[in-house]
Amino acid sequence: MKGSPRARPVAATVFAHVLAAAVIALVLVWLLHFREGLAFSSHVKSKIFNIHPLLMIVGVILIGGEAIMAYKTIPGERRVQKRVHFILHLLALLIGAIGIYAVFKFHEELSIPHVYTLHSWLGIITIFLYGLQWLSSFLIFALPHSRTATRAAVAPWHVFVGMVIFVLAICTALMGLGEKFIFLKLQRSQEALVVNFLGLLIILFGVSVVFGVSFSRL
């Protein structure tokens, strides 16, 4: 059928949006209902930490995924798609940076060592690569002085590195959820189910984004 190749990425994009809403709902249920809430300043220090998973998941993963889909799977004028793509990625980067700041603030106030786990290493690497990718892409693709030949040569690498960063962000988030599962000793509980389902939905969101982009014919 002629319409089937195009229908696949569209269906994947719709599914990804549904999953994104479900991820936001679950992470809010987890942090507000089970983990005492959110605050940048509080005598309950866990509230400061809770800012970190919320912003990293919503920013780097969900908004970052939306930025990828905006350029490849959502119909529209290419120039508009490019602008939305860049703006969403910038928003994701800024939100992610605030999320990194929140966890450093939490560690500082409780005198906990910084960047001592593999999760934290990958988190720093991910946000650094995200920023470097955005800046280099802006200089090459957004500014009018850049050469067409340069853009054409860099484009495949831009796509490849972007997808690597997206997958790395998801792996880092899953590792962080696993750490919290162990640190909090959740075992068999309602909170454990919420955290596990949150991880599964994040994986499904990532698969939907990658599938939609890979089979896009727009």
C-alpha cells in the first residue's frame, strides 16, 4: 500500500506523544506522592534532589525527543521544522542544565561527594555532548554564512551524534532510576511499580522516536 510507509512514522509519533504524557504523569506521581514533593530550597533535602529526575526526564529525554520528531516526522515547512528543532533542543539543554544544578545543590547541602557514580559520569558526559552538539549545529546549520557543502558533509554526523546522545540520555536515566531503587530499598511496593513502569515507558518512548525517525519519508 502506498500510504503504509508514511503511516508508520506518523503512528510512531502519535504513540510517542501518548507515552510522553504518561511519563510526565508517572514521574509526577512518583515525586509528589511518594517522594515528598519538589523544591529548590527546603529543609527537606530530598525535595531539592527531586528536581533533578523531573527536569532531566522532561528536558533532555522528552523535549529532546520532541525536537528530533519535529524535524523528521511532523509535517510542515522545512524552515519552520528547523527552527522548532533548534528551539526545542535549546530548551531541553537549559532544563537539563538546571537539573544538573539541582543535584549538585543537593549534594552540596548534605556534604555528599559529587560525580562518584557511573550514572553521574554519564550524566555529565550527556549534558556536555548535548551542549556541544547544539552549539556546533547552530554554527553550521543556522548561520547564513555556512557553506552548503559543509552542511551536506556534516549532516549525517549530526544525525548520528544526535541519536547517540538521545540514547545515552535514556540509558543514563534508567541507570539513575536503578540507583534510586537500590538506595531507597523499594523492593516490592507501589512505589517500586511506579519506578519500574516509568523506566519501561521511557524505553518505549525512545524506541518510538527512533522508529519514527528511521522510517520517516517526510
